[in-house]
Amino acid sequence: MKQNTAQLPTQAPYACDPEQSRGRLFAEPRSATRSCFQRDKDRIIHSEAFRRLEYKTQVFVNHEGDFFRTRLTHSLEVSQIARSICRHLRLNEDLGEVLALAHDVGHPPFGHAGEDALKETMQDFGGFDHNAQSLSVITRLEERYPEFDGLNLTWETLEGIVKHNGPLTGNKASLKNQQEGLPQVIVDYSANHDLELDTFASAEAQVAALSDDIAYNNHDIDDGLRAGLFSLNDLSDVPLVGPIYHGVRKQYPDLDTSRQIHETVRQLIGAMVTDVFEETNQRLAEARPESAYEIRHFDAPVVEFSEEMRKNDAAMKKFLFENMYRHYKLNRMTSKARRVVKDLFNLLLEEPECLPTQWQIKAGKPGSRETAGLVADYIAGMTDRLALDEHARLFDMQTRTS
């Protein structure tokens, strides 16, 4: 049967063209059936790091409920939003999708609590950054192929993962990046495979970054409501959220609470995605880019929220911070999670002989910078439950050591 292509948009001239990709660090024969970006997506999906996201915290620790988001379900939701936005803007959907799927592969267990604990313990050893850790995972830590370490992804995917939030160096970089400097992992990799850290990433990477924002704000609202940390009425005065909720109640006065939550969140996502369409189309019409190169070298991102939506987004984050992320129930969980990560790090740093054999043989001297980096890689790759099991094996005398 002949495929109906009437509804498939032509790719815009400023989209990333897989035929014009800058290629991979290690040359490989082209696939006969997939574009280079489709191949990147497949490599991410088949990676160990991606599979482990199923048991890594988004907000709630994995064992606390079957219906709360994990890093894996969050990544899938981000990829769905990114693909939809890329299609509407005539960007490369495959690149937008792979960047969405890969953006969290460097996250340690226990969400931001785990990351904060590793940042603190690694402070004297070069620090820890989940974005840099994602680069480490896909260029070094995944060991699957006979001819190279990592996944050997395309230049466009690598730059999108590293720069999806904007330039990292130069006068276009954020004040935070200019003040704090770059993680050494990114500096070292880019010295060998230049990711052009002083420019913006592709429009597809910019889409992935905003899709992440849309997904986690709305789905944290969903999870917070279903966990009973706050109610729909508590959201009444939050810009954008409140008016949408009141509209849902007016349209469906007899709807049960669970469906009210779903409909409110569904309309919120739709409103934010529509805003991205409108604002980005306006910016594109003004800038009239003719290539992906031009997108990278503009003075500002082309894929963005409107000013009003940025304020709404900030108000949602403020509400979630005050009513969810600092809720005493989550504080108790994050406190325990930080202790688990710190305990593991401190013990393994001083006693690397307690590491599994395949990690132990790569370790340096106890307390050294080399061992600290290795231990951080080991812990960052753990799932929530593996971290809890390892902690019990190492600290509880009644737990079997293997």
C-alpha cells in the first residue's frame, strides 16, 4: 500500500539534516535502513544507562508508589512533547527525540537529593554535574562495542546533550556558567571533539530543553496532587494553572477528582506547547534563518516561551518548590537519600577494595582524586534500589554481602 505523505511536513532549511551530519568521533559505515539520528536513538534505548532510568527517582523514590513518575517515564513523556513540537516547527523529529530520551542518563539515584549529595562529596575532587555525567555515560562508561568506548553518537546529538540549556562559554553563556566554569569532563571531551561550547545548540536541542520544562512542571503537579501533598484548590491562585482548573470545573461540574486532575494537566501541557509554537514561529519569522548554522550563532535561542509564559512557568516552579519539593514528607525522603549516597561515597573512597571487582581494578589509591571520580561514576549509575541494597550490604551486619 502506498504511504499517504500528505500530512508529513517538509523539513525546514534551519533543521538539522542527517545527510549533513558532522558525523561520529569514530568513523562507522552508514546504516542502510536508518538515518544517523535514528541510529543514535536506538543506541540510547538499548543502553544500560537508559534501562536503569526505570528505577531512578524523578521526585518520589521508586518504591513509594507504582504510579509516580520515574526518570524513565519522565524521559518518555519529554520525548513525546519534543517530537510533537519538532513536527510542528518542521525540525528533525528524530534528533529532537533522541535528545529528549538521552537528557537524563547521567542522573544519579534519588533525583536531586542524590545529585546534591554527590556534588557535596565531590567538591574537593572536581565536582559533579549530571549534564557532564550524561556525556561521560555516552562517550566513556557504556561498554558495548568492540572498537570504542561509549555509544559513538553523532556530533549533533552530543552537542545537544551538552548545550541544550545554551552556550557554556563566551559572552552568550549564562552568568552561572561564566562564574562556575565548566566540568572537566566537558572541557576534556570538547578538546578532542570540538562541540563549539560558545554557541547555542540546534533548534532541536532547544525544543528538548523546553519539553523537559513542560513535562516536569506539569507531571510534578500531577504526582503532587495524587500523593496528597496539595489539592486542586491550593492551585486556584497560581497563574495559568488556576484559570485552567476553574475552566475544567465549569465545563465538567460532576467530574471526579482524578479526572479533574488529568484534564487540568492535559490542558496545561497543551497551553504551554501552543505558546512555544506561537513564540517560536514569531522569532523565526523575524530572524528568517536559512540554516542550522545560523540558529547556533544567533544571540538568543529561537525556541522559547513568551514573556507571559515564562512568568507563568516561574510561578508554577515557585508553587512546587514551596508546596512539594520542601514538603516534610519529601524532606524526610531526601534526607535519607543524601545520607545513603554520602555513606557509600565516603566508605568506597577510603576502601576501594569494597567495590565490585570490575570497578576495583580501575581504582587508584584510597582517598585519591582518581578513586573519587570512579566512585562517583559507580554511584551515579546505580538505581534507587541498588543504592539501598549496597548501603545495607556495606553497613548492616545482618545483611548478606553478596
